[in-house]
Amino acid sequence: QAPWTISVNLQAKPLRAGVNQTRNFARNSEDQLKDFLDTFGSGYRTRFPPEPNGYLHIGHAKAMLFNFGQAAIARSQGNQAETILRFDDTNPAAEEQEYIDGIFDSVKWLGHVPVKVTYTSDYFQQLYDCAVKLIQDGNAYVCHQNFEEMRKCRSANREARLKNLTVPAEALSPWRDTEVKINLEKFEKMRAGDYKEGEAVLRMKGNFDCDNPAMWDPVLYRIKFDPPHPRTGSDWCIYPSYDMSHCIVDSIEGITHSCCTTEFSSRQAADGPYYWLLHVLGMYKPVTFEYSRCSMANNVLSKRKLQRLVHSGLVDGWDDPRLLTLSGLRRRGYPPEVVNRFCEQLGVSVSQNVVTQPHMLEAIAREHFDLVAPRVFAVLRPLQVFIKNFMETARTVEEASCRLEGSSCYYFHQWFPKNASLGGREISMSDCIFIDSNDFQEEPAADFFGLTVGRSVGLIGSPFIFTCEEVVKDDTNQVCRLSGRVDLRQGQPKPKGHLHWLDGREEAAARVLVRSFGPLLLQDESNLGSPALLEEGDEGQAGGDDWLKSFNDQSVVEFPRAMVERGTDKIEGPMQFVREGYFIRDGRRGNETYHQIVGLKSSKGS
């Protein structure tokens, strides 16, 4: 059942097949349901809960569209519905105000408006009080195992289950059966800062007999002294884990539908810790729903990996145009409507092994830019061409859109070929022009329709056909100049090739730096691991850095001698470089740097 078709109900999550009803922790009582409705009403309430430990990426855009979108669907059906933006700020070692500001900016950029903004740190005292209650009721204990020891315990239990054995003693923490009074004293010592980091944690007293590993005594609180928390300073030195905070804060805020990606499925199962904690605390249980995370081929969507790229200097910050961070997409030139439409087309499913190819995003972008990007001429690899008979032929042009002035000829060229009402500008031509060197081959391939000696090509936007007659080479035997003659198109056979070009005069063309981008990774980095199932403290170790071996050192290609029409720097926003692709001026690098947003649907026919 789609999550937006129900508001509040008694059974918040269906029980997994084969699980006994005694482990159904996702059921609300009639009294809980009544209290919830009395407090929050019968509307819909979703939340978008990013952790401010980095900049958001396109996967977060999908999560935003889903969470804000479900509330919008409910409103369209005549219901009250809203979405909360909640910062999950429980790890001060990784969180910064810079990231909080960046998240605010990204949410606004994509057009989402939360009903309010909250922070998990707003509820630190209530979470602490819940932890004390858990200890008092015998549902939590202070443990002194380190994370490696905890892993070994879980591994021992996993091996025993594979052999159909009972829970072995070595699977359990030696502190699991500590008296309640001692646990309360130890937890207070944790709160007071009397233990070192890693010396003690609070763990849920779950069920190692359960076939759901998420119930095997996950960590609920850990100690972190430095740095101070961005909002609470040094008031706290113990911080709740994801397992502790998400379910409780969801309930406190009156969330009706808690939507997460599928790596949280075991935690949010009806017999998982999300519902178990709310059950033993006597709190209302929201509906939970899981959907597949966004995974893109040849790129990175893991915050840990993104941080590795940024901090190692392999990319130019969080907004590097090669990245799929929202700030990177924004700098690259993707507008929010393209990102949102891409996320809409991705849809929502529970399939975990789906890797989206970048051409899906690129196709949506091309369709958008085709309508909004003016066409301009740019030559990325300039090759000089001298036209021997330019002026004598130009004088014979009878087109009204052509005028002679001095040694140049001027033509009116539309910004949009299919829409004259959007205007245009004059472009000039003289006896010296530049074409792209890729459009010339001395020994042409069979499928090459560009320029070679003795062949004629059309010059886009002009009334001329150019025929190459001579090749000039430099001291290294490289082609440095071509020369030939032009004829009027009228009355001539239609050439197979048509080239873009630029007037060679300094007042007509400007030298710029143009950058284009290839895949960030040479192999697919699907990021299909399950970070939600890692223990606290594992995040920095998961997977190592082997993935960096597929980093593409050629993912940026620069054209330092590129040329564009004069006046191009006055165009705000995206533009199409004719036969090259869609480009934008890079504000970070100044008016003389342009980078590619996306190429054309097919490579230019050479």
C-alpha cells in the first residue's frame, strides 16, 4: 500500500512473513491512536532528516521529492499535510554550520518549503530521559566492549544461527546482565564525562535469538568530547545513535509517515529496533516505508567517499561540476526543474540493485536546454582558414540579411533556429576564419564528412560553401592553416558536411578557457552497500579506498585556446555551442572560463 493512502492506523508496519505475533512491535493501541489524533490531528506529516556532515547530492534530491511530494499529493486530495526539515545533528565530529547552511540552500533551490525546521539536538534532554527509562526497565545497559569486540560477538551469533545452534555465550556482552542500579550509575558517569571516548556505550538489550541482526543489541549512546556541538556547545558529551534518535523524534514530532531508503528496512521492520524502542517506551508508532536509494553509474553518492575526494584535492570542492552533489549540479548548470524531473522519472521502488545511467539525466537536461539556451559559435580547437576569394564572392550576395562593411560581411543569426521571435544578432565573416581542427582530416575516414583537400563543406549561418585547396604545416609537420575558396550555396550541390566557424578578427572572437567533463569513475561505483547496518564507528572503515583506483584522471579536459563570439560573456545562464553541446560560464573562475553542462544527443557529424 502506498504510504500516502493512509494517515494513522493501528498497525504501522506489516509483520514480516514467518515472524511470530509476539514480536509485532509496530501495533498502536486504541489509546495511543486517540492520544495522537487529539494532539496532532488526522493530517499527514513527513520529514526530510539530513545529517549535516556534508553537502547534499542527487540522492537527497530524490528523498526530498519523495517526502515533500507525498505531503503535496495528500494536500491535492484535500487533506492537511506538511513536511518537516529536521537536521539529524548527533555527531559533532562530522557536522559544521557550513553544511547546515548548504542544506538550507539546496532545499530552497529545489523549491521545497518545510512547515518548520527542527534539529535532533532540540530533543537531547527528552532522548536522555528516554534512555534512563530504558535502563530503569531493564531494556538498556552500559557496555565497555570496543567496536571490534562487538563485531566478533555478532559474528559468533551469525555463525551459530547458520548451524541452527542456540545463542552462544561469546555472542553476548559480558556487561549485558549488569544490575539496573549499576547501569544507571554508569550512564550518569557517561553523561558527566567520567569515561573516555570509546570506553563505554549504552546498548539496547535486544534479542540475539531474533533472525533480524538489527535487534542484536545496537548502540544507543556513545561518548564524543571534541569538537563542541555546533548548537549545544559542550553541554553534552554523549550523543544518541541513529537507532535511538530517529524513532523517538519521529514520534515526538507527530510524524505520520517516516520514509527512508531500503538499507534501513531491517531497522524499521515490525520486529526491528525502530518499533521495539517505541513499544517499550509506550510511544506512538508512525508508518514507515522504504524505497530504493539513488545509485548512479560512474560516480559517487557516498558522503564518506565524497569527503575523501574533496579533502584529497582530487576534485575542486563540494561543488566540483563533475560531482553529483546538488551544489556541483548547480555549478555545472543544471536547473532545479531538471533535477526534480529526473527524480520524478526515477520513481519509487524497493529494488536495491538498480544503477541509473547518466544519460537519463542528460536526456532530460537536453530537452530543457533546447528550449532555453541561445545558440552561439565557439571553436574549441582553432584551426586557421584563409579564404582567397572572400570579398569578391561576398559582393555577389543578394540576401537581405547580409551586409558588407569594410573587409567583412555581416549576417543576422537567430538565437533559436526554430523561433525567430526570440531575436538574434549579427555575426561577421572575413577572409580569415577559424574552424575546429577536428573537422579536418588529411586522409579522411569513410564516415568522415568534414573538410579535406578538394572537398566542399557548408559554413553554418553563412551563404557560402568552402572548398579546401591547400594545407600549410608547421616545423613539427602539424597542420597549422588551410586555404581555399568560397562559392555561394545557391546553384551548388548540397554538401554532406556543415561546419561551425568564427571570424578570425580580434574584435569578432575572444580567447577563453573551455572545460568539458568525462566520467568521474571508469567503473561503476553503485554504492549499494548497507551503511545503515554498520556499527557505530564503522563508517570510516567501510570498503577502504580501493574504489579510488577507478578514479578517472582524464575526467576534466581543458581547451585553453578556445574561441567564442564576442559578447558571449553577456549571456546569463546556459547556451549551446553549435555542434558541441550546452555550456555555461563558470562563475567560480570568471567570465573567461566556460564549462560543458551536457553534450549534444549525438556527437557532431564530422
